[in-house]
Amino acid sequence: MPDAGPEIGVVDSLAAVDRAQWDGLFAETLEGYDYLTAVERAGLEGFRWRYVLASEGGVLVAAVPAFLTDYPVETTLTGPAKRAIAAVRGVVPGFLQLGLACLGSPCATTVGLGFAPHVPEAERPALLADLLAAFEADARAQGCGLLASKDVVEADRPLWDAAARPRGYRPMASLPIAGLDVDFPDLDAYFARLTYSARKDMRRKLRVLDRLRVEIRDNVDDLGDRLMALYDETRQRADMSFEHLTAAYFTGVPRQMPGRAFWVLYFEGGDLLAANLLVQDRTTLLDKYFLMDAARGRALNLYFVSWFTNVRLCLERGLTRYRSGQAAYANKLRLGSDLTRTSIWFRHRNPLFNGVMQAFAPLFAADPTAGETG
């Protein structure tokens, strides 16, 4: 009998999936099973969860998370175009708000596509095409017209070219991911790599440390209200925002990931001025969210204080990579980071609308200068 191929399915909760099998598909588990479980349990309004699975003999060979939501198309716009669409929506509710099915998690950095290590590279495009077919069928059943992926890193673009492009998807530039190789023995060696002007500026900025109390905690249940206030202020300053996080997310991630997720808290006196949610695995520290009281935090250079705190944590914990997210690129490049390019792949099920969206995609591409932090 001919090979029947993998079994493909879609489930709406990660509880239906074996934890070890899921994490076994990924080289890193920074945003793995436990993180996605915390996101699923966080009660994010307007999101429904999906997990697209391929298995052989009851064993996972490929998987990718996904979500369904209503998507305002101006999410990645800034300036007049964003304001114009918002003004029209005030008169015409639902204007340019589309039913979206998206591969990835709204709270993850990249799309999160994983394959079992034994799956040959040559077989992965066909397997991804199978996952896409199941994802599309579920999206159609749920009435979603816009199909997309979260950020795909440049190294994976050939895979998506082979599997997604024949199905009508096209890439759109997204925000690059900043990262710093921690291949120096101590902070003095790191400082020595910076330019003279950067070293001088950073040493001046770090003089505020004696005014601060820095705490590392994995339980912030008593700070839920203050974290939400800092988050709401931070979110209001952002040019682009999509999901609205909850206190259950901020307290639930470290609870679900003991020893691998934690908060670094910055106090002046008894006042919490900034909080940084971090996730780590055996090699990498990932900066998930930095929340700050802008007026007082900027006066105390807390963005830069947090940067050097995180580099120090990498050194203390033997980590070799610090991933600092998708914003404030000028600062991060000045501090020695590199950038990994990413793209979003998308199509609309309506051919006419799809043609229009793909023609105007450059207008909606994310602006890498947005969200600079001073």
C-alpha cells in the first residue's frame, strides 16, 4: 500500500498535545509549550487559539500554534494613514477590520513552526504545505478571510517560498529581531567593545544605580495592579499595538515557567518604576516586555540600566545570547546588537481583495524606526 502520509489536525487547546512531544520539535523552548500554555490561560480578549499538528503513528513530526481574531488593518501603520482609518471607523464600525487567522502566537516573537529533528530538510516544504492546508480549512470554517503568519526569520524564507508561495501567500517586511552575542568574559570587556562616546554615555547613565533597588522575582501576584498600570502607560506610548495583555499573563508566565521566566523590578524608594519580564533557556535570555513609568523612568535612564542588568544576568547564568526584541533599534545597534530580518506571509481568500492587499502591502509594512526609546 502507498504511504498514507502524516495525519494532520487542528486542536483548540494545547492541553490536547503532549508537552514533551511539542517541545521536542523545537531547538529552543523560550516560547515553547509552557509559555504558550500561559498565554492560552491569560484570558486575552478577542483571541481564539489553534494548534496545527502533523503526526505519524501518534507521534508529532511538525506543529505550529495559531490564533483567530478580528484584525484592524492599520495595526502596523503610523501617522496620518492610521488616524484616517480610525476616523472612518468612528463613523463606519468594522471598516477595514478583517477576520484574521494567523500562524504563530500574538505574544511570541516568531511564527513558532517546529519539525521533529529526523524530518529531512527536503521533506519540510511538503509538510508545511499540509499544515497550511489544514490551517486554511479551519480558517474558512471560522469565517476568517485574511490568512497570515507571524514573523518568519530570514533563514527560513526558502522553506516558506517553497511551501507558502504556491498557495498564494506573499511576504511583507516585518520588524527585525535584535540580538547580542554574549561572547565576552565580563562587563568591562563588553564596555571595551563599545565606541568611546557610547562607553562615556553609558557610564554616565549608570551612575543612577545607587538610587535604585533592583529585585529579581518570579512571583509578582502582589504587584498585578501596578504592573497593569505600567503596561497600559507603555502601550499607550507605542505606535503599534495588537494584543492587550492581562494581569493573568504577567503573573501566569513565571508561574507556568518556574526557573525559566522571571521579573526584574526597578524601585526608587518604595515606588515600582519599571518592570522587565524575561524568559531564558540554556543559552539565551529573551526580553519579553519592558514596562516603565516614562517620566520618572527616563530621568533615571531605566531603559539603559535594564540593558546592562540583563547583560550581567547573561554573564552570571552562562548564557551566550541576549535577544532584546523588536523596537529601539538605534539604541540596540549602538550597544552592539545585530538584527535578524523577518517577514510576514499573508493572503486573502477573496482573490480581488487579495490582489489589492498584496499591491498595497509596502504601505502596511512595519516601520523599523517606530518605538525608539530615548
